[in-house]
Amino acid sequence: MPVRTAPFARALFVSALALGGLTQACAPAASAHPEPATPTAESYRPAYVVGGRVRGLEGIGLSLRDADGRLLQVDDDGRFAFGTRLEDGTPYAVEIAREPISPVQSCVIVNGKGTISGANAVSVEVVCTTLRVDDEDLRAATAEEAAVDVRQASR
């Protein structure tokens, strides 16, 4: 007796072929999504952060700047760190970009410059002090500024 192929089996075989071709047609090319390279000891370079601690901050608006000009807004006393990472041997610098107001404060930086030396540079200290202005001094300064403004406007 001859073996007969059921129409269902033929349809299943044809569908499998079609799906296989369709899957291959829809699959991304190998070069479109290359496997990420596995880092080797020669290619791996550790990177480190620059940061430190802020003390005495009472005002708002303190902004720090790193050597590449990136700004970091600091809202509270405590630890801070810039989001960028630097390779070993890279010089770093932190400076005050904007001092706090309300109340007005003056801030200084200690250990603000150095070179990354195989570890995070987290010894930068920002110390802020509130500036107290006597009411009498404030009135005198305001009067003097007003007089200067009047003189400049009359020219």
C-alpha cells in the first residue's frame, strides 16, 4: 500500500519553510548588532570620581565647577561628587561657580586641585560662612550705590 501524505503534513512543512525564511529575512544582519568586545587587561582603564564634603551651607544656589566646566548644584551640607569619571593621572580642579544667597554666604575650597592617583579624589572641602551685614552698613552702602547711579544717569 502506498504511503500517502496528508494535506495537513504538507501544509505544515511548507509553513515551516516559509517561517524559516521569514525569520531569517526579519533577523538583523550580524554587523548591525555586533557583540560587545570583552575588555582585556590592556584595554581596561579604571576611572575615578572627584568629590568631597560641603560644610556650613545655609543659603541656596551654591554651584561648583570642575576643570572641564561642568556645573554641580549643591543644596545641602554633606558629601558631593561630580558625575564624570577621570582616568588615572588626569589633573582635576574644583572651583566655586556661584556662591549661596538667602542668606548670603562666602565659600572657600580646600584641596580643590590635584591629580587622580589610582583612587577617587574625594578630599575636596567646601566651607561656607554666612556674611552678616550690619543694618547701618547696609543703609550706607545702599545710599552710596544710589548716589553713583544718579551721577552715572546724569552724564
